[in-house]
Amino acid sequence: MRVGLLTGGGDCPGLNAAIRAVVKHGEGHYGHSIIGFRNGWKGVVDGDVMPLRREHIRNVLPVGGTLLGTARFHPHAGNGGLEAVTATLEAERIEALICIGGDGTLHAASKVAETGVKIVAIPKTIDNDVEGTDLSIGFHTAVNIATEAIDRVHTTAESHNRVMVVEVMGRHAGWIAVTAGIAGGAELVLAPEEPFDIDQVVKFLKHRHRAHANFSIVVVAEGAMPREGSSMDYTTQVGKYGEIIAGAIGEKVAHEIEQRTGFDTRVTILGHVQRGGSPTPTDRILGSRFGVAAMDAIASGRTGVMTALRGETVELVDLAEIAGKVKHVPMDLLRTAQTLA
Ligand code: F6P
């Protein structure tokens, strides 16, 4: 059987572990041929293929990024994209396609599946906001990086008696902000799940600095926003595709804090540092488990599904049910971050 494989959307650590598992299990156990598409859905539309055999996946486990390349590309956005996908899959005699991606790639996967293509999806995104799975590939590594960054910022904040604002990724959900905020001991965490009141932020910081501390760490997700009607004038900054611009809210929050408190304040935008470098063992293991499960799903005739971690087990969930949905941080986790302020 010829099985296609692509990685789409933003890259993250752990993708190569999933690719490796698909190739090793597909070729070694089932005797399949694995055909890689370069640069996500764009490679399928363009017919940009590369063979994936065991020799292509040696020593890739500790390597970040994706050996297939990736792109933010939506074949269902018109201009004959879906027809081009079908034409390439026919030309390459692909019988099933494994798509590793986040919300955009999986939404595209569900649209392509509607045309009759047999698809198994694997969730990845450092944002951890794919619905239906407890964990997505890349999140664990990103939280490690963000936590280490907060630890580092901590010592310099304390030495200089400063407020440090640390902006982390997460446009629609605050998973990195909340978990790294807890792990790094941040005083405040601002996440998209709960619009903040800048007056409350300022009141809290003034009280803390008067009562018992001379420094503070404020972690802000890039999609955090002020509560409607609050005294901070801010319109979310978006790019040409409507995507939230990194750095804007972090800079604004830091500016407002400094203006309103008089405390020396600095901002650190972690940005793509969170997506780079070697994956943690957890992400390598998760990618490996999802890769094996995706291959087994195809072998057992289960397609139109996504591999998902539910508790300790990997299960299959219907792609149509989760595509286009955002998994938000639950309130109890958010409260833990706020309680420990
Ligand atoms: O892949 C998810 C993500 O890292 C988000 O956290 C972030 O908002 C976005 O991608 C950045 O995208 P790009 O790499 O296209 O700037």
C-alpha cells in the first residue's frame, strides 16, 4: 500500500519522531511505501513528493522542526486546491494520507476527507489547543522552554527590582501561559480565556510591592486581551490574514504597568524560541505513539479519524467532530495560576 504523509502549519519539536514512527512501523511491520509531501498541503497541491524510507529517518529523534518542511496553506480556500489534491493523490497512487498538523491543517484534512480521501490525522501544536486530545506534539517542549525562560527572567527581575512581562505564544488558548506561569512561579498570568482588567493588575502589583516584594513576573499569552469597558485602550493587532501579531499585547501591558505604577518594567517576547530545538522525551514518545497508532488505524480500516491522547491511552476520535474547534484551558487550571499569585 502507498501511504502519503505531510506536516502542516507551524513546526514544533517532536514532528520528526512522528514521521520516524510512521515510516518504521509502516515499512517494517506492514510493508507499505511511505510517500512524503513537502511543505504541508502545498506539497500535495504541487505534487512535491519525496520517498520516505528507513534511511531517511535515521538519527532524527532529537532533531527539532520537520524533515518534510511545512507551510500554512489551505487547499480548500478555492482556486482548485481540492481538485489538485485529488489529482496528485491519484497520480501518486496514494491510498491513505496521514496529516500531522494543528487547527488549520486538521480543518483542511476534514475538508479533504469529505471528498472521499482516506485520512488519519495526528495533532501537533505547541499551543495544545486541538480539541479531543489531552496533549498535542510540541506542547511539552514549549512549556519547558517557557518555564526555563521565566526562571531566568526571575533572577534578573529580583536583582533589578523590576516588573518583567514575559509574552508567550498562544493566540486562542493560554495553555503555555498558564502552565509555564505556574511552573515558573509567575505572579500574574493573562490568558485569552479570561479578559483582564488592567486596574486589577496594577492594584495587585502595587499591593505586592508595598507589602512584601520588590519584583514581579507577569506572563502574558499573545492572545490575551483587556476586558471590555476596562480602562486600557487596546485593539488586538492583526496581520493580513487576521492573525494576532506577536509582541503587541506584551509591549502594551508592560507600557501600561510602567505608566500606572512607576515601577521599572521590561518585556521579553519569547516568540519562535518556543518552537525550536530538540524535543523533550515526552514529545518524542508522544510523536512515536501517535505515528504507530496512525499506521495501525489505516491497517484496521479506521480513517476520517485523529489520534488522541486520553488519559494514559492513545485513542481515535472522529476528525469531523474536532476540526475547527479550540480546546481552551479549563477554569480550574486558570484558577490555580491565579491563586498562587
Ligand atoms: O503553531 C502555533 C504558533 O506557534 C502560535 O503559537 C503562534 O501564534 C503562531 O504559530 C505563529 O505563527 P508563525 O510561525 O506563522 O508566525
